[in-house]
Amino acid sequence: MKKFVLRILKFSIPALLFLLITFTYYRHSKTKVESKLTAFSEHPVLLMGDSQIQRLHGDSISQGAKNLASSGEHYYFTYQKLHTLTQNKNHRIDTLILGVSIHNFAPVYNRLFSLDFPEGEKSLKKYLYFIRMFDDSGFITTFDKVLKPAISGIYTAPDFGGFYESTNSNPNEEIINKAFNMHFSIKQEEAKFSHSQRDYLYKIDRLCTENNIDLILVSTPYHFDYKEKIDRKYFDFFLESLKKLKHRRHLNFIEEDIADRFMSDANHLNKLGAKKYSGIIGKKLKAEKRDVLQQ
Amino acid sequence: MLFNSIDFAVFLPTVFLFYWLLANKNLRLQNALIVLASYVFYGWWDWRFLFLILFSTLVDYTIGRKLKSQENKTKRKILLWTSILVNLGFLGFFKYANFFLDNFKSAFSFFGSEIATNSLSIILPVGISFYTFQTLSYTIDVYKQKLEPTKDFIVFSAFVSFFPQLVAGPIERATNLLPQFYKKRTFDLSKAVDGMRQILWGLFKKMVIADSCAELANHIFNNSADMNGSSLVLGALFFTFQIYGDFSGYSDIAIGTSRLFGFNLMQNFKFPYFSRDIAAFWRRWHISLSTWFRDYLFIPLGGSWGGTWMKVRNTFAIFIVSGFWHGANWTFIVWGILHAIYFLPLLLTNKNRKNLEIVAQGNFLPTVKEFLQMLFTFTLTVFAWIIFRAKDITHAFNYISGIFSASLLEVPKLSNPKGAMITMLLVFIFIFIEWLGRESQYALEHLGLKWKRPLRHAMYYTIIIALFWFNGKEQHFIYFQF
């Protein structure tokens, strides 16, 4: 019996060593990530959200603005990033420009927030360093689903987000359908609306209030054909969700008719569109005297 | 509690340490610990159904004791039938009540009279078919005076509820398992190491092969109407390996776990997909169930000794009951009938015991003839699995029609082609390892035993890494529902 237990322990040495190295590497990387986020908290204006907001030029909106938006980012991860940023007592964040749109409440965001789906595993891999494991978020609930994406995430560079330029223009029907199906099709039995997105949007709202951060919501334009495909119920859910926010400043360009040459695909601006709308948003903010650096 | 869960990964070492460290010197204490652990194991799923196991245990223990003292033949028969009716009554109620209700309803409406009944909301107790058959074998063997009834209630409870094989077998015979509870069990290092190896291989079969195949098979079967012929063939193949990996993987974990506690369970699978005819397949697939039916149904009905009519009748009886045992659905019955049709020509021409030995024994490769025989048997099996897996008979019919269409020659349409390619590669590696180990109890039993320790451990680590890296999303064992 003693011999058997010793054999098991001996056999486990490489695994234990691997776990020890992984844990040490995680602690080391986590410290680096936190210090990088602390450095980002020196920026007075931050742009956060998913790939839509990623297309906007920070500098065209406000000098020194930092774009931290990242593709397919659920508000849970945005909240966790912002939470770490505001942990710095000397942070200088004054304004948060947050992307919010109709597709943000589509079924795809349920998949991005569940480890039952490959999308959720990918989220964990990308944002592992920004979250607190086994918090009460409902994202990580069981140990067995976490191990693979978590180990993979530890050895993957964390996704801090940042400006992304699209060169494509005049999207065709196939591209629009692809985006629509990705966002709105129900692949297994996920719910029709993403309630978790709404919950974390409210949490971001509260966090901004607690930290005296001005929250400005921005909805960049959609391609007309994509907009036409969306069920009215999603528009209602979107508007209903925004009504309950404390911060109601919303720059909404969804209803605008936009020329195809400004769009990269169904819901993303291209280089030209980014330049145009970053400028418009910047001007609107300046007009309202919201540019922090000018104050 | 699932074998492939964190709960079990904590449960097993805890029970193991208590068993060998605290209860080592006392056999009664060891048996009591097994009962306690088994009840915790089962109650983890739903504690209410523990009363069902306890009731079944009490009934068969009491009947066993009474059979010992009773010499009157009629009274002995009454006792036997009481046990059969109680056990099959529970099984019938929990598993088949809705099936009969729905079929009665359909039959009445066919003849023009509608009856208003609602399906009952019944939860199927996990493993009921397994432990019911195990306790029944005890009573029948005691009745036939093949076995001395036990006086020890703890021993009998341990036999009925022994956690490694409680919910999905192997269905142990009382003549094999019960005596093991009386013997003093001392820790055997080589047996424990071998048990660990078998658990590892079982987990690989379940988590890597079965669960990866399950995702693809489920997608194809659930969307079969939109799939082309070649995709449907792939779906059937994925299910073929899913069900084998799932069930034989469970058996390997069960046998390996039992070995850790000093028990030997019967072999439940002998590389069935390397069979050269259907008779050989049934000697190698779910052996504990097929031998149960052979001993308690086929032979009492007259077996294959009578005339042609009797052979035909008995063959159909055993295969239909075997199909129905799997669940209350016509698909299982038709699956059983199909296997009876496959088997009957072999029986009638006395060729059912032709391929008893291991294929290509002592050789690396089979002969062309052996290969073609295996391929033919495998194809028949895959075809039957389509019916087994389908939602209902119409679904099975449409699925098979879809295969035999012009789209059979098209490129398969898969939602995740990369995942499918990786799964196919894993299945090929799996078949290769199984082929190498086909002369052992399980594929990994002797594989690499002559290698140096670092190399052997590297192989085990490769399997462990595969468990984490390639495990599929599906977690539940298919046979839990049976």
C-alpha cells in the first residue's frame, strides 16, 4: 500500500512540477498584466467594448484617449478590466466611451459567456488574466471545464484590445449573412437574449458612478441590409435595457443611413468610416465640452 | 456520480485510503465501507432512489434466506416469482410504463377509439436495469441451488450496490462476485497498478474517443434531414465508436476501480469490432448481458438444441428482449430483430462457433480473408447502430434512405471539419492501439510493459494530456439511460 502511494506520488512529480511552473508563470504574468492596466489607467479617456468600438480612432475623439476594445468582448470582461483599472487609486480615468449595440444582446453573447461553447472557452483563453477565478459571475462554475482553456490561456498573450483598422468596403450579401448568422442564430439551446450582457452593462454603469467616471454609450452604424434582418424584438430589448441605466448619454448612429463604402462588413466601420465617425464623436464631445484634456 | 468528474476524482482516493488504512484488518468493516461508499456514490445523483435499491436488496435477501429453508417445490416457485415480479415490476414501471401507455393509446386510436391518457412523469432511476438483473441472477441461482444464499446482509448489500459496477455494469453473477466479499482482501500492488492502468485506458476511451465522436454524431443525427449521404455515413461511424468508447470505457473504469479494492469483475468487452462474424461479435460485446440472457433465458427456453423452429423462436426471443432491455423504444426492438436476422443463418448452418479464437493471433496483420470478414461484420454492426441511435423508426428509415442516395458520393458537409479530422485521427490511433492489444483483457494491459519506465510513463502522460486536450463536451454515459 505504502509502495503504491509512493509510486503514484513519484509518477505525479512531472505533473506537479508542470503545475508549479504554470502557477508561477501565471502569478508572474498576472503582475505584469496588472501593471500594464495600471499604466492604461493614466489615460483620461478610454474606449471599451467589442470589435465595433475597436474600429474608432482614440486620438480623433480626444487627444490621449486609449482604445481597449476587443473583438467579441462580453461586458463581463469589460467590467473586470475596468475594475482592475479603477483599483489604481491614482487613476486618471474621467470618461469611458463604451460600445453598445443591438447585437450585443444577441445569442452569440450567451455563447461567449459560457464554457459549454467553444466561444466561451476562447473568451476564457483571451481574458484569463483580467478575471478573478470562481467569482460569483456564473462564468466559471465547475473546475472540469476550466482546466483546458485556463492552461491554454496562461500561456497565451492576454488580449488588451486596441484600435483595429479594416480595409474592406462595400460588403456583399454573403458577408452580411455570415455576420447575422453568427450573431443571431441559436446554435444549441442558448437563450434568445443575452441577459448576462445586460447585467454586466449595469455593473459597468455602477462602477463608473462609484468612480466618478463619465460613461458615454456609443452605437456605431450598421449596414442597412444587416439592420433589416434583425428582429424588432432585439431593438426593443436594446432600448429597454438602456432605459434602466443611470448614465443615459448615448450617441446612437444605428438609425443613420450610411453609404456602403464606409462599412467593412455588416456591423463594422472600415478605415474611411472610422475616420468619419471618430471625427463626429470627437466633435460632439468637444461641443459638449467633454474633452478632458481641454479642461 | 460520474467516473469522469472531479467529484469522483476526490471520492475514489478518499474511499481507497479509508478502505486500506482504516478498515484493512476487519473484513466486515471493509464491506460496510463499500456499502456506505456505494450509497453515497448513487445518492450523489438522487438520494430518493436509494430506497429503491434498499428495498430490492431486502426483498432478494429475504427470499434467498427463505429459499434455503423451504423444500416445498410450489412454495419455492412462489418465492422465485415474487422476486421476479418485484424486480421486473419496478423495472417495468420506471422504464416501460410510458412506452406501453403510448402504444396502447396508438393501438386504440388505430381502431378508431380514442382514449384520454397522459404520459406519466417518471424519472428513470440510473442503472436500474443493471442492478435488477444482478439481483435476479442471485435469486435464480439460489432457487436452482447453484448458490448458497448469504446470511450476511451487509455482504448482500455490498453485492447489490457495489459502486464500481452499480450503474452500468458489468452485470455480475452472484456466483462470481458474492464469494469475493467473504474472502479477506489484502492489498496487491501489481493488481492495483494494473487497475490504475485500466482506469486510465477507460477514461481515454470515454473522454477522448466517445465524447469527441458524440459531438459530431449528435450534430449529424440531429440534423440528418439536411445532411448528404457521405455525412450520414460519417455520423453512423462516429456513433459506432462513440457507443463502444462510452460503454467499454465505463466497463474498464469499473473493472480497474474494483481491482483497486481487491475485486475481480468479469470482462465485458473483447474487442468486438475485430469480430469475423456476428456470433463472434455477440461473444465480445456487452458479455455480461449476453451471457445473462443466454443462461437465464435462451437455455431455459431450450437453447439451440431443438428443431429449426425452436432455434428461430429462441433466437428472436433473446435478441428482441435484449433490444428491449436497452429502452422503451421501437428502435431498440428493431435493432434486436436485425441482429437476430444477422445471427440466424450462422446458427442454422452451425457456423455460429466458427470464429472463437482471437483474430490473427500471434500475427501483426490479419489475412485478406480475415480483414474482409471483419469489414463485413463491422458494416453490419454500423448499419444496426443507425437504428439504435435514431429517435424513432421514421427517423431511422429517413437516415438510411439518405445514405443510399446520389449524395453518397458528395464531399461530407460538416459544421466543424477541423474537429472532425482530429477526431478521425484519434479514432485511427485508438483502433491501432486496440489492435495491438487485442490478445489482452484490455488494450493497454501489456502494451509497453517491457519498455523502460521513463518511456512507459511518457506513454501514460501522453494519454493524460490527451484526456485534457481532446476531451469532448458530452459527459454522460450512454448506458446510464438503460
